[in-house]
Amino acid sequence: MCAHQPSCPRNESRAPHVVAAHPEQGWSLLCDGVIVFDDTGELLPDGRVIAPHRVPADHLVVAA
């Protein structure tokens, strides 16, 4: 799937790049097989899920 040789590992300095984007559906496919969602969640190629890392509402800045 990845054009880099060897394929992009997630911990390497070269960041995986988007190979398919579907902003209307809220997700993108990276060259290492990871699906990244707009809410910051991820689905790894082995089926594991990384939960969204959202900022608690009380930490958001509100303009006066």
C-alpha cells in the first residue's frame, strides 16, 4: 500500500501520507494502512482502535 521502501512504520521520522481522503465522510486512509478520523480517532490495520483525544470543554478558550 505504501510507496516508501520499506513501508512507513508509524514511529519513523517520515510521517505517513494520505493516500485517500473522504472529508465528506470524515476519514482519511494513510499509506501505512491506518484510517484517521476527523474526530482524531484512528483504526489501525490490525483492527485495534485508538480513541479520539478530545480536549475537555472546560479547557477550551472562549472569546469575550
